[in-house]
Amino acid sequence: MPEGHTLHRLAIDLTDAFGGSVVAASSPQGQGRFEDGAAQLDGRELIAADAWGKHLFVRFAGTELVLHVHLGLYGKLRIAGADVLPDPVGQVRLRLVTTDRSDGRVTWADLRGATACELLTPEERDALVARLGPDPLREGADADPDRAWARIGRSRKSVAALLMEQDVVAGIGNVYRAELLFRHRVDPFREGRSMRVGRWQEMWADLVELMHLGVAVNRIETVRPEHEAAARAAAKQYEGGRRRRSGLSYVYRRDGQPCLVCGTQVRTEVLVARNLFWCPRCQPRFRSRAQR
DNA sequence: CTTCAATGTGCAG
DNA sequence: TGCACCTTGAAGT
């Protein structure tokens, strides 16, 4: 689940659900790992949440400390409402609860499996954000593609590796990386410095759109309308009746299957400890002038 | 039933 | 470079 779109969506949903309300904070099954933190937040008004890349920050009234959450690979923050508060399931590191004064209904958020759940001073938060690159989902100067280009355009590392580095672009994960490179027919293995700035500007603009769509539908969707039918048919065949949870994709997790555009088998290879997926025909090996 | 891989990252060696 | 983190669902036996 968690690439940047997930955290921005959670920031919106948390603010909608709890913003302006006093919350009860607890760490029910947190193995003691966030009990002190939860106690510091308990009974405070939640002001608002925001995200930068894959990091979520939540501000509370009456304290400078900021709640910082990073979901890692499989963390989840689930927000729900009901008449009665259910018992926590699994290792709930943090639970936030607010009760509606008029009808007594409760809204709660349960955090499980997160890599980070901690309270940061404003200085610590700023230091963390300072280590992150521009975020396509933020506004104005926080989403400056030139900052990313300053890194990419001079690097001998592959574009595929660079796109995963959070200090180059904050919020891209393995799915957006593979899909963005495919959509722009870019060879994942070409050096960053072999790219032209115009190409990067196109990729960035596309990424901004894709990730905003991801926030809106709460899912990564990257397939263009003209390929949707083929993508759906391919997914259906592959699923064999199972229910599909993730969005349609061109190449992500489609290794061995025919490319939706050209029919060539999609390939995969481990690059910097992550599975990279690409179409060798749509994204042919880039050869520099010197290599030709 | 058990095992493994996953949309991620930090740290040990 | 590989593991730990510690959850979920798919895949294997």
C-alpha cells in the first residue's frame, strides 16, 4: 500500500476524521513501544496532519511535539467509525479515538506494522524533512522538479535507482518507479546524466498527475485509457477469479506476461534489493553517443 | 497447515 | 550486502 499517495491520503482522512476534536490516544498492543508517546497525546485536540513523501506528521494542540509515522513496507493506518469501539486486532501500536458528543458514535484509527511511530521536536521534524527530496504531491517550492534534476542530471547511477532514493524524489516507490519509466519509454538502466532535462520535466509533470490520481482513488492507477481494456483482460486472466486489490499496471508484477502495448514478455531483475519490472522492447537499452 | 514475498528503510558487518 | 522489523495475503505442502 504505502507509496507517497497513501500517506497524503491518510493525512487528508486523519484531518477530516479527527481535526478539531479531542482524541483519546493509547497503545493497546504496542509491546510498550509507544505507551509513553500515546500518553503524551491522550486528551489533546488533534489539529491537522500532513505528509512529505512517505512520512506522515500529525500536530496536536498544547504541545510542540509532532507525531511522526512511517508505514514501511507493510504498515497500515486504518480509520473507521461505528457505534461501538471494537477490540484492537493484532499489534496496535497506536489507537486514536474520538467520540461524537451528539450521537455517541466513535471514530478510531489503528496503526499496525509501522516502521516509525514517534514524537519529534520541531527541530527533529525539520531535520527529517531536510533529508527528503521534492514531493510531487506537495505545493509550490516543496514540489520543485529542478531540485531532483540537480541530482539526476549529474549522476552515473541508473535512473531506476535514482527514482527510488527519497532524497532525490520523496514519495516514489517500486510501483510508481516501474510504471513511470514504462509510460515514458525510458530504459531503467540508463545513467541519470544521460537524460535530457526536457524528458525529466515531462516525467515529473506526469508523476504529479498520477500521484494526485492515486490520492483521489486511494490506489495506484497508471494505465492510460487506451490500454485499460487490455490491462483489465490481462489482469482477469492472471487472477483466475480471485479478487484484485491493487490497481492495473503496465509492468509492475507482470513479469513473464505480454506487454500491454507490444506483446513482448515483461522482464524483472533485482536492482538495489528491489524487483524492477520493465518491457525490453518499449524501453530499449539506451546507448550513449560514445557507445555507438 | 507452513512458508514466502510485498507498494520500505535503517543498521550491522 | 543482507537482515530485522512484524503484517497480510498468496502460494506451497
